[in-house]
Amino acid sequence: MKADLRFDFLVDMQKSSLTVRREFAAKRQLVWDCHTKRELLDQWFAPKPLATKTKHMEFKEGGYWHYAMITPDGESFWSRLDYQKITPIDSYAAIDGFSDETGAVNPDMPRARWDVTFADANERTLVTTVVLYNSPEDVQKVIDMGMKDGMTSTMERLDELLLTLAVPDALA
């Protein structure tokens, strides 16, 4: 990550929430596309050294993304993100949860609502993700599972992908 790109990871136990603010050196449409298209998500949405594999993606209200984060030795960790509200290139809201390979959500793991907004910030894009859990205990559980380090690594992978996708203004 470039040192001058904003990254905030804020925990609010009283509100059972995490807020991640991350700036990217790319235009909003491109950052939006990286969050909403399976072929791009599969290139960055996992902390190193994991890889992402989409099984199902339907980016629309009522649709869902079912994917696995896969370790180098082949172990898969499945998740499902159910899209609730989408305002193209501005925001989306979804319910996130761990699942099995069939997409059935694991009731023993925390679920959360993700409210993700995209805003222009000069020549950059600021993505703000507010993650609301059911309880402070659920927040602590995901923190203990390494949420901050995982998010940091995942966002750095998006930085790397954006460098390969961004078209310099002189060529646009």
C-alpha cells in the first residue's frame, strides 16, 4: 500500500460495528467494478496467500455471491454475500456470512450487514465499509480471527490489481 492512501480500521463495541475506510488510487467506476464483477473479485478478494474462487455471482438486489477463499494447500473457506440494496457506483448493502460449499449459511458463525459506499476523493476513490454485527461478542470473534490483518492484506491486493487495470489519463 502506498503510504499516502488512507486506511482506517475502527471498532465500536457499543454499536457492534467495524468501519473500514480505504482510499484507492483509481477512479470510482473502476473500484466499483472490482467490487461487483466476479472476474475481478476473484483476482483480489482474499488475503495473501489465499486465492478466491466464485461459485455463483448475481450482482443484483436479491442476488448473491457465493465464493471460497482457498489456501495454497487446497483447503476452502466458503462464504456467501446476499445483496439487499444496490445504488450503482455509489453504494451497496449486503448480508455476509460463512457458508458451506452448497451456500448454506453456517449458523455458528457471525453474520453481518455490510454497507459499502464509494466516493470520489480528488483523483482517488474512498471506500467506506460499515460492518454491523449482532453483538459485541461477534465483533470480538472476527477480530480474534484476524479481520484487521486480513482486510489490510486484501486491500493491498486490490491496490496491486488496480495498477494493472488503470489507464493513465493521457491514454484514456
